[in-house]
Amino acid sequence: MSDLTLWMSALLAAAMLVSAVLSIVTARLPLAILSAGAVSLFASILFMLLGAPDVAMTEAAIGSGLTTFLFFFVLGRVGGNRHG
Amino acid sequence: MVKRATALLLMVALGLLFATIAFDHRPDTELNRTALYYAENTAKDIGAQNIVTAIVVTYRGLDTLGEVTVLFLTAAIVGLILAAGRPGERGSFPPSGELLHTGSRLLAPLILLAGVYVFVNGHLTPGGGFQGGAILASAALLLLLTDPLHRFGNRLIRLVESLSGVAYVVAGLFGLVLAGGFLDNRFLPLGEFGALFSAGGIPVIYTLIGLKVGAEFASMLSSLSRTEKH
Amino acid sequence: MITISLFTGFLLVLAGLYGALTNRNILRMIVSFTIADAGVNLVLIAVGAMPGRKAPILDAAVPVAEAARRIIDPLPQALVLTAIVIGLGVTALMLAYAYRLHASRGSLDISKFTELKW
């Protein structure tokens, strides 16, 4: 484990935690959904560093791609802005 | 704010529990017995380069069949819930424009090709049926976004979904009759290690899983998009 | 790297559960659940990871004869692969129910649904 991957994983972990907290505390629902997608995206890079490329591909395609789209489909139908 | 305080208290308790686990964790330096078996015998028994694929498709193939079934049930329930109370006729949308149309027509076959590449090479490189299926579904999503009124082959999706599901079980039965057991991949010759047509039935089974998963996701997306607009 | 991932995963689980417990909008609860989901997957992968080893793919970098000394335990990865796909199914199901609730009651605020209270 080299120094570079250590710093990269620390940076990714910090980005994930910031995105997660942002997603939970923000008042705007679209921002919350996008931050949750960003958590998945950073997680997929971390999976790559941990030696799990299969899981990284799955998380990028399914966890961060399709899930975010499903949320926006439903958000467009229910109009989430009224409820904060 | 009793509720928030209770939630915080619960989080602190859970956090202490997690902290004891995390601080005690020492990464293994040797593979355990199950992993050692997979590492030593996959190349000889299954013939797949990607050990994760060998586990998902063959060693734990029955789990994957169950997983695909759960996914099918989910898609069916989502369709059922959203079908109730759907209006017969919808208002018209403004046309999406020439550029978007041509672009999506150009891109969709390429995305489909990328998805097929991912699941056909599942036994050699990272990737496989689930990732490739998600990529196929994203092509369907692109078509759905550019032209919401054009109901691109719902019948086609249903046909692909049921045919690939049946073919998956039939491939499993081939393994039962011609090889060692249900979902055994050795009903086809193992071939040369590392070639595209190798690892027995794994490319066939993973292609079927990919088509099935792609059709499930696409039917989920299209039943969500067919709900009415406010 | 493994320790960092492990702690991040546990913190994500905690953050997701806290969000699911304290938010009152159903859609926001579902978003929080997906964050906890990503955290659980990260913990599983980090527990399975081993320092200084390669991904379980037997190509030119990892010859078959040396596989037992060079690769990471593949079983947690297969497990997490399943968990991610099923996670999307669960999320889609929750979203469909949320949509139906909104269609029949006109609201997503969980404190408006009082029939199940006791």
C-alpha cells in the first residue's frame, strides 16, 4: 500500500462523509438525491482501490446511476419542493 | 425534540458497538479455507479467469437464480402498484427536438453494444450480467427520456424477460443432465483458459442473466415513467 | 486504507440511519436508506480486503499457480455484488409505494399518516 493510495482513500472518505452529511441536512430534495448519488460514486472508486473491480462497476452503474434516475422520476411526479 | 434525542442516543450506542468492531479488526494475511478452495480450483474446475464470476454463476449459481427471481418479483410489484389508478389517456408533451432525437438514435445502439460487451466478457474481465444489464437498461432510459410518448416495445421487453428467464433455468437443467449438477457450467467444453469461448456455459448463462436483468430494470423504469404527469 | 474504509463505512451507516429516523419526508427517508446501504457494502468489502494483494482475476498479473498467495478473498465481493442489485430493487419498491401514498393522500409527510399510530 503506497502513500498515494492512502491519501487518495482518505480524500475519498472525506468526500463521501461530506456528501452524506449534506444529503441528510440539506433542505432541498434534489440536492439530497444528487449527494446520495455522489456517495455511491466515491464508494465505487474506493472499491476499485480495495481490489474489487466487479463491485466498483456494479456500484457505479446501479448504485449511482439507475438509483439516482429512479429518484428523479418519482420526484418529478410528486413535486418534492412543497414538502421541503 | 424527544425524538431527535432518542435517535441520537441510539446512534451513540450503535456507534460504540461499531467502534469496538472497527478497532478490533485486523485484516487477514492468509486466505481462509473457502477462499483458498476457490483460488486453487477455479481455473481447473470452472475455467474462468474472473473468480467472482465463477462464484456468482457456478459455485453459488442457485443464489443468483434466487436473486434474479427477487428482481423479477420487484419489477412485477412495481408495475402492479403503479398500474392502479393510471389514467387511460395522457396529455401530449412538446416534441423533444431534432438534435436530441438524432443523438439518442445514434447513441442507443452503441450503449447496447457496450452492455453486451460487458456481459459477454464477464468470465475474463471485471463485469458481468448485472453490470451489463444495468448498461442495457440505461439505453432504454435514454430512449425513454428523449421520447416519453413512444412506448418502445413493451412487448419486446416482456418477451426478452420471460424467454431469458426460461432459458436460464433450461441451461441449469442442461448442467444437471450433462454435467455434475444444477447450473454446472461443464455442459459445454471448458475450452482454452482465457479465451472468449471458454469456461463452459458461463458466457451463455451470464448473457441470459444480463438480458434478464436489463429487461427487469427497463420494465421498472418504463412503468415508473408511464405514471401520469401533474 | 482498509481501516479508513472500514470507519467510513460505519460512519455512513450511522449517518444514514440517523437521517432515516429524524426526517419526516418519506422520499428523504429513502435517500437516507440508500446512504446506509452504501455504507454496509463498503464495510463488507473492507472486511474482506487484504493489504498488498490483487483483485481476484487470474490474468497475466496473477498466474494461476500463485493465486492463493496473490488474490483477495473473492467471496465478500460476490456477496456485495448481490447486495447492490437487490438494494436497487428495494429502493424501487419503496419509491413505488411512496408514489402511491402521494397519489392517494397528496402528501409525503409521515406525520400526516395517522392511521398506524397507537
